[in-house]
Amino acid sequence: MIDDAWKLFLEGDDKSFSKIYHAYYSELLAYALNLGFDDERSKDAIQDIFFNIYTSRKKLNHIQNIEFYLLRSLKNRLLDIRNLELIEIGELQQDYFEENEKIVIEKIIDEEKEIQLKNKLTNLIKTLPPKQRRIIHYRYQLDLNYSEIAEIMNLSTDAVKKNLYRALKKMKGASPSNSLLYLIHLFTTLG
């Protein structure tokens, strides 16, 4: 349904844009709040990314997974806002840049090593039913608790726990014994 709305939006249908906005707004707000940003900044950042999507729709034909794109865009926008605020109040100094450069270099090296593991995790998650994939996504990527997931998905808390357990059990059965925990940690940190 959302994939169809995305395609229609790219073709110029403004009503589909509204459907996409309403379908993802709550999830994006929950994600931003869980990243530690306040309500107002989070809402502003969501508005910014949807404005950018609307004004640059002709350049977005390459986007295959709108949910991932929205989450990644929101995270980047929030980090940009935080960095701008730090610059404006003068807290960003040369030491920060030197440390950030080291972190970037280490991150590049780590990302090269983690690409294969991330692909393995992605393939494991693709084997799960859609409901279990969403629960994994909410729990490990958005860091929502069981009751928040239950509310979003209109399930009981016990149903969320059972589905998560089944998903992890299936993934563990399909991967080497020690690698599942590392893969979930990787999934969580790579967002």
C-alpha cells in the first residue's frame, strides 16, 4: 500500500504524499524522541524532511525503501540541527574536529568489516514474516519497549514478546551460534 503511494507520489500525485506522511509520522516521531531529541525539534526535523522530499521528488526515483529513507533522513537532519546549535553557542572547538576525524576514519574501517555482516542480517530478517520484521525493527532499530510496540501494532504485549522470541529463534537457527547477538548489535548500532 505505501509502496504504491510512493510510486504515485513520484508520478506527481499529491494525495499519495499525504498518505505517506500520515503513515510514517508517528513512527518518525517515536524514533526521534528515542534518539534523545525533544518534541519540538523532532517535529521540526520531520517537517523538514517531508518538505525536502516534496520539493525534490523528481530526484528520488532511486529510493526503493521509503521507510529506511525516511528514518535515515530524519536521523541526519536531527544531527545537522544539533551540530548547528553547537556551532551557534560556540561549544564546537578544534579538539572536537580532531576527535571527529578519528571517529570518521575508524567508522570507515569498521563499516567495511560490517558490510558483510549487515547483509547477512538483512537476509535473515527477510526470511521473517512481515509482522515479526516490524517488531524486530521497532525493538532493535527504534529501541521501543514492548508496550509501545503493542500500541503501534494493535497487539497485546504478550503477543509482541512471543513474536519477537519466535523471530529471534528463527534467525538464530539460520545463523552460526555466536553471530546472532553480534548481528543484532550491529543492526541496532547501524540504524
